[in-house]
Amino acid sequence: MKMKAAILWEPKTDWSVEEVELDPPGPGEVLVKLVGSGLCHSDEHLLTGDLALPQETQEELGMQQFPVIGGHEGAGEVLEVGAGVTSLKPGDHVVFGFIPSCGRCPSCSTGHQNLCDYGALMGVGKQIADGTSRHHAQGKDLGLMCLLGTFSHHTVVNEASCIKIENDVPLEKACLLGCGVVTGWGSAVYAADVGPGDIVCVVGIGGIGANAIQGAKLAGAKQIWAIDPIEYKREKAMEFGATHTAASMAEAMEPLGAASWGTMANKVIMTMGVGSGEVLIEALALAAKRGRVVVTNIHPAMEMSANVSLLDLTLMEKQVVGSLFGSGNPRADIPKLLNLYREGQLDLDGLVTKTYTLDGVNDGYDDMRSGKNIRGVMVYS
Ligand SMILES: NC(=O)c1ccc[n+]([C@@H]2O[C@H](COP(=O)([O-])OP(=O)(O)OC[C@H]3O[C@@H](n4cnc5c(N)ncnc54)[C@H](O)[C@@H]3O)[C@@H](O)[C@H]2O)c1
Ligand SMILES: [Zn+2]
Ligand SMILES: [Zn+2]
């Protein structure tokens, strides 16, 4: 079939919305009509080149990152299933997990689906089953961001990327569970392990940071410091449960010290648009003895150094941990957080600042760059 999608032909260009030829689903694959896709900062890293590997490295690894259909925070309705698909049928509503889960690898089978071995195929972006493409444009095979490519009206993905949900939640809201909500919420609840009475800093209030605040609040944090240079973001953070705000980590130091009787924050969650090794030392300065810094934001692929006093880590037993998909399990956490939404304990509606059509993808990213959105969402009719 023919459909439209937003393609990035190479870094440092705009998304190009154009006609794409889509093959039918092969064995183990599903054809999905998308309804909504969030505009997460991770796709922006493809565009800026932060996530692009040098051409020689791509060749060494036998991969080709571009051209690629963007988007990894999507939800839609199953139209057709390929041979051997047993868990889905036409008409089912699905949220895509941005990391597939095979259910059998060591990570999946020990409750860490976010680290599924299929994740190794994400950089390649071709179909899990056979490494080929179902998506083609201008005579070229296309890769898919996170094996999904949700900046499109339709897509074909592996069953392993699909999480079936009930039909009651609008798909243009449910799509947020595919990345931002679970990533942010889980960064606080699972990776930071926020507990009752904790003091928490969330650095960067976009789609990820807003949900880290929601997670920290539900986990019982006593103080939640929202740190972002943009005033609108700080105001919105208070609506999601922040108790204090600051325009930068440096500006948070003194008031946080005063408000914590000098102990500082138990947990510092890094959710800036682009991670920076240079500022790790500031994040660690905000952390208490035995405090934990969670690195959720994505750093440029080629950044290999960070500013940190390792002696300080030893003497104060501070920790730095990474977190992918909020250290959550897509198959358990997507339905779980949808239930929290139904019960009024998780705000999805307030996350969506503005909606766009597929043709508005570049406007959506302009708005992200100028800090206008908590989350922009493309809604397809
Ligand atoms: N680890 C994961 O699984 C995972 C998943 C999704 C996204 N991410 C990453 O999380 C990060 C945040 O994504 P997003 O979609 O929320 O981005 P976003 O652009 O919507 O929000 C980022 C916010 O950070 C703020 N910011 C920038 N520099 C700052 C600084 N020095 N101090 C404080 N705040 C600062 C910006 O003003 C903005 O409000 C990105 O790096 C993204 O790639 C990681
Ligand atoms: Zn994302
Ligand atoms: Zn697995």
C-alpha cells in the first residue's frame, strides 16, 4: 500500500513528509494504522547528528542509519496480522514499546524487558524477523526509529513491539505511554527508587521530566525540585507535583541546601534535552550522601568524558546510574500506568500542550526547540 511518513534522509536536514510504499506484514509482523505519535526529543538527536554514528563505524557494524522514518512514541489500531501472529488480531488497540520484548532473552526472562536483546537491532532499524525493510521511498529501503517509525499514517512492526491495550483510552493519549510517560515515571519510581519523604531534583522539564515529577510525587517524595531555564516549564512542573523550582542546577544549590538542612537531594533525575558530561559534577553536587543521580537524558553518541570527582563518589557513597525506558517493563508498565490514568493518579491530558498533523512535524520540533511544549503530539485522522 501507499501511505505518508516523515523521513530523515541525513542528519542536519528537516523531516521530509512524503509518499512511502509499505509491504504487507511478513511472518510475526503486524500492520498498524497509527492514530497518534508523540514528538520526543530522542528523534531530534537523529536530526542534530548527536545519535548519528560516523559512516566508518556504521560500515564496520554493517548498519545504515539513514534514511529513516522517525518516531517511537505511537499507538494505533491493528489492521492485519502476518503468519504466526497469535497475540493480536485486526481491530486490537496497541501501544508500541520503543524497545521490543522477545520474552525469552536473559533480560526479558528476569524482569528487565527494557534491556531485551532485540534492542541491539534498534540502531539498524530493519525488521526483526529477517533484517529487511517493509518501508520504501524513492527506490530506497527505509530504516525505522526504534524499529517502529511512528511518524507515519501506517507502519509494519514486529509483534514483539506491540502492547495490546483496552479500547477505552483515546489512542492519541495512550501513545504517550510508548516512551515519555513510562520513561519519566520509571526513572523516579524504579531507577531512582524514590521513597516516602525523599527530596528529589528533576533537571529538565519536557515530556520525560514532567513524568519523573509525577512518579516522584506518587512514590511519596516530600520535596520535588523542578529545574529548567524556561519559566513556562517551571510553572507547568508545579501542576504536575513539583514543590520548588530553580532556573539552573547552580541556582538550586543554595535554596536546596537551606530547605534540606544541608543534606541536599536523595535523588537527582537528569532529563535535559541533551545530556552533558560537563554538568555531571553539578548534578552530583545537588545529591546528598548516598544520593543517586539517574542519567535518563541521552548524551551525544560520541561524548566519551564527564566531569566528576571520583573521590567524592567514594567519600560520600554517591551513585550514578543510567536508565532506559525508566527501567520498566513495557508489557507490565504500559497497562499499569494506563490504570493509574483511569484512577486519576496520573495526568496524561495535561502533558499534551499542542497537537499537529503529520505535515506539521517540523513545526512541532521548532516548538520543542523553543521550549513551548511539555509534549507535542501528532494526531492522524
Ligand atoms: N533513557 C531513555 O529511555 C529515554 C527515553 C526518552 C527520551 N530520553 C531522553 O530524555 C531527554 C529529555 O527528553 P524530552 O522529550 O523530555 O525533551 P524536551 O526537549 O521536551 O525537554 C527537555 C527540557 O530540558 C530543559 N533543559 C535543557 N538544558 C537544561 C539545563 N542545562 N538545565 C535544566 N534544564 C535544561 C529544556 O528547557 C527542556 O524543557 C532527551 O535527551 C531524550 O532523548 C531518554
Ligand atoms: Zn522517546
Ligand atoms: Zn528479550
